[in-house]
Amino acid sequence: MSFKMERWTLLRYDGTEEEVIIPDGVKEIANSAFPLNCPVKHVWIADGVESIGDYAFAGCGLLESVRLPESLTNIGRQAFSNCSALKNITVPGGVKRIKNSTFFECRSLEEVTLQQGIKDLDEYAFWYCSKLQRVRIFTGLEFLYFNAFADCPRLSEVIFDGKLYHIRGIQDDMQIPYIVRRIAYSCRPRKDEIPRALSFPSGYPYMDEFEYLNSGGEED
């Protein structure tokens, strides 16, 4: 069996399949459950899963698609960081908060849909998603950190509550909804900043590939 389980928690995936269906009965995917550079390309997470842990899919560089269920209420920090083949993502509204660097450096990500119910986007939530072009959001989003979309140079379209906005040069247009203006401001490059979000558990094997180590940052 490719899954190591503890009651309703998926602790570890050790398989070699390209397509993975999370087993029925799973409620939680544990921290770092999928190993770095595992061959998985497509993940189907069925209804019933409520939580995805920190770093759960971090460094799965071949992961192209993942289906997140409506039952989901939590996505951990950096859960999908450096999933460099991931092309699009829809986050269900039960996830009230998208945490620090959840989708950091998803360099193939082109479109993001944040469903009704999501309230907060933390700093660097979509940092360095260099191919991101379109974000779809709805009313109800209450807080978007000023650098949630930092270094997303191709981000040009925001669909807010069904209306399309081209965000180039609209930062000072007060007729544009605040959240749309906030996204436009957020995606400006800020390469001089070191994100506080990039902290790694002790011994995390992927650390060498991040410039964070050369910034003076400390391990957790």
C-alpha cells in the first residue's frame, strides 16, 4: 500500500503513481505527507478531507493539477510551495484563510479561483507565481496583505464578483473596488524584501534550493 495511515490521517505517500486518489475516510493530510520530487502529476482529494498540513505537497515539481474538495477548511503554510508544474487552482470557500507562502513559486500557475467564503490572504500567499495571469475572486474577501501577489509580473486580469478588470495602471482609480486595487498594488515586484514566511522545519531537505539561507534567516 502506498499510503501510511493513522486512523483518518494520511501520514505519508510512498508510491510511484502519477495519478493519486486520496483514500475514502481520510480527513487530514499530514505535514510533509508527499515527499520532495515524487512522481505524482495529478491528485484527486475527495470530499471529506478537512485539512492539508504544512508543506504537504511542497517541492512536488511534477504536480500539474490538484482537486480540492468543498469540505476543506484548512491549507497549511507552504502546502504547495514550489509545485512548479501546477497550472491552475480553485480554493473552496471553506478555507477562510490562505496562509503565508501557500503557493510560493508555483511558476507554471496561470489562473487562480478563490471561491466565495475566503476572507484573508496572508503575505506572500502567491509569491513568485511568475506566469500567473488571472485571479477570480468574490465579494467577502476582507483582508489581502499588501504583498500577497508579490513578483507576479504577468498578472493582468482580476475577475471580481463576475466583472473583469484589467489591473495595469489602476492603482489610483478610486472607482475600482478596493480589493482589485490592492491586488494591482500587491503584484508590483519587491525583490529587495526577504519574506518572513520562508521559514523551514529543522532538517527540511529542500532548504538548499532557496535563497533564504543566504539572507541571514534562521531555521525554525
